[in-house]
Amino acid sequence: MAKQFSLPPLYEKVARKNTTQRALYIALLFLLLTLLIYRLLSLRNHGFVWLLAFLCESYFTFNWFLIVNCKWNPADFITYPQNLEKRFPELPPVDMFVTTADPVLEPPLITINTVLSLLAVDYPAEKLACYLSDDGCSPLTFYSLVEASKFAKLWVPFCKKYQVQVRAPFRYFLDDPICSTSAGVNSDQFKQDWKRMKAEYEELCLKIEGASRKPVPCELTGEFAVFSNVERSNHPTIIK
């Protein structure tokens, strides 16, 4: 009979102790039921107002019971991403879609930070593809994406080299680098690379903010020529 080998788990569910909280829930439930019984037994003596109060408190008790039911068995989930490769030696290709429609309501900086964080995820680069769909057909969005792709060639290797935890640049550079990086934080090389990456990101932000203040973000020539006679509400499909 062939041996059966169990596959390593991808996560573990660990129940949390909830004795004190459960005792409090039971006490509150007892008080609520006591109040409802008292209301019900006293309806004849107090009329319509008492009935209205009884209905409202019944609804509150039912709603509270549903919430407590969700909190009755709290648990923490511990993940083991290192076991993923053991379960699936060949990881599947992944396509990621980012959608936007208005460069004013959805500033390009937010959009490109989303794209950059997706490109930098811990996954084989050859099996990862990111697509941006812009319903507004904005040349500003495309310009921002082109500039962001240049920055990504520096940002993605930086994230993987130093095991950056927060991979959206705008969020990463708000914190102390030691709090958001788990490898090589004490080296002089890291400090130099961190300062260089921050300077590159600030330059990217200045380019995009400068382009957003112009009527036309850049010269509509070359690969931008297709945006020259495009209306936001009526435009052909443009694939880049």
C-alpha cells in the first residue's frame, strides 16, 4: 500500500479565549429578555406607546443577537505562504486589472500607486500581468502610467531585494524605512538605495502633478498621437 503524504497547510485557525466576553454577552442577553418579558406583561396597562417600545426593543435585541453570534467564536488565522510552493510547484499566471474613469475624481497618483504595488507583489514576474482600463480615455492617465513604468524598473527590484512589506510607494515613504522593511535595514547600502528611491518617487510625483496642471499633459505625438482627437464620452478603443 502506497504511503499517503499530507500536504503542508497554507493557514491555521487558532481560537481565541473569550470567556469574559461570553459571560458579559450572556448577562446582557438575560437583561434584554427580562425587559422584553416585562414590556409584554405590562402592555394592557400602558397602551400603544408601550407596544411601540416593545417592538423597537425586540428589533434591537434581535439585531444585537446576530452581531454577538458573529463574535461568539473569535479566531486568528496564521498563514504559511512558504508552503504555497510545496503545494503548487507551478504557480498559475495571474492577470490583474485596475480600472479608472476620471483623472480628477481618481487622481493619477493614486492609480499608479495601485499599479506599482501590484507589480511589486511577491510572485514570479514572468507569470504576472497588470492591465489598466481607463474609461475616460485620458492622456494624463496614460502619461502617468508611462512614467510609472520607468519608476517600476527601480521600485520592483528594490522591494524584492529588501523584502519591503508596504509596496505602495506613497504609503511606504510616509513611515520610517525600518518599520516597513524586514531585511538589510542596518546596511549603508540600504540607506543609499532608500534615499535614491525616495528621490526618484518625488521626481515622478512632480512630473505627474505638473502634467495635471496643463491643459494637455504632454505633446500628443508618437504613441500619444491617438489621444489628439478623442472625446471622453465618445472614443474608440485604444490599446497600449
